[in-house]
Amino acid sequence: MSDALTLPAEARERAGKGASRALRREGRVPAVIYGGKEEPLAIHVEEKELVRQLGTGHFANSIVMIELGGKTLRTLPKDVAFHPVNDRPLHVDFMRLAKDAKVEVLVPVIFANEEASPGLKKGGVLNVVRHELDLICDAAKIPAEIAIDVTGLEVGDSIHISHVKLPEGAESAITDRDFTIATIVAPSALKRAEGAAAAAGDAGEEAESESDAGEE
């Protein structure tokens, strides 16, 4: 499970583009907390601390405890807007979380036991179709990552969502199809070698056929 992050914040007294630009010049990032059947709450956070937490790699699927005015609000990041040129964070949306809430999150996928895959040992390549899974989870049990075991997989094998054992309290948000997560494919060199071998086999069979015809 992803560790909870703590992010100090202050209330925003003014809204609008001018006020937001002024905050950014002061090293602050405008943000809003919404949901939970309450009015949206305009806040701002320190840019350096936000960038540090973004750099953890699991900000988007972590519970963020926002400290505001002596209170702590339990939230989940929903969107971060970045500057198109310098990639500085411009705005963040946080969603309030109730105690027993279920949330939809994107969770990174990792692959385990690649050395135990005959297909990969033969030179096959793991072609990852989905680097993240769209899951619905208990807010208190959001996994940091989903590990998929590739033991025993051969070239040509595919991994579908139905093959993945998800953690307790988690389920796929996509339920209308058994989508592919990854496949083991032959590298181009192996494909060329197989093609050459097939061509040689066909030529051999053709020569044998001609020889048989001559003998008749």
C-alpha cells in the first residue's frame, strides 16, 4: 500500500488568474479540495514540497493528508496541471475522502520472475501494453504497485487482466473486456531467423518433390 503523504496548506483568500499568478511568484501553487458533499475549498501549497512529493513516483495514488488551519483533511490527488514549457506545477485538484470511501486510481504494474520465463530466456521481449491498471480500491488500501508473475510464459503468450490476482479490496475499473496487459514477442532477429528457416524448409520440400517427380 502507498504511504500517506502530508502536505501543509493555507486557505486562498482571493481567486482568479491574477491572484494565482501572484501566488506562483511567491513559490506557492494554487489548489482546490472538492467532493464529500461539501463546498470546494480553495487553498495553496508550497511549490518545493509539492515537487518533492511528485518526485516520489506515487503521488497520484497516495492518500494526501492536507494540514489546513489546525485540521487535517484526508484527500486523494485527482489532477495536476503543469506549465507546457518548464513543467512547473500550476494547479492541483484534491478529492475529499470519507473514511470508507472507494476510489478509482491508476496503479503502476511491475513484472516479477522474468528469469523464470522460458520465452524471455530464449530472447523474447516483454511487450508491455499497459503500464498502469485502472482500479477501484478501498481508499485505505490503495496498492503502491501490482506485481505480475511471468514464470513459465513462452514467446506468444499474453497476460490478461483475468490472469492477475488483485489485492483484497481492489477490482478492475474496466469490466466489459478481458484486456491485454503484456505479451511476450519474438525479437526481430529471431523472427528473421524463423522466416529463413521456414523458407529453407519450403525450398527443401520443393526440391524433394521435384526429385520424386523425376524418379517417377
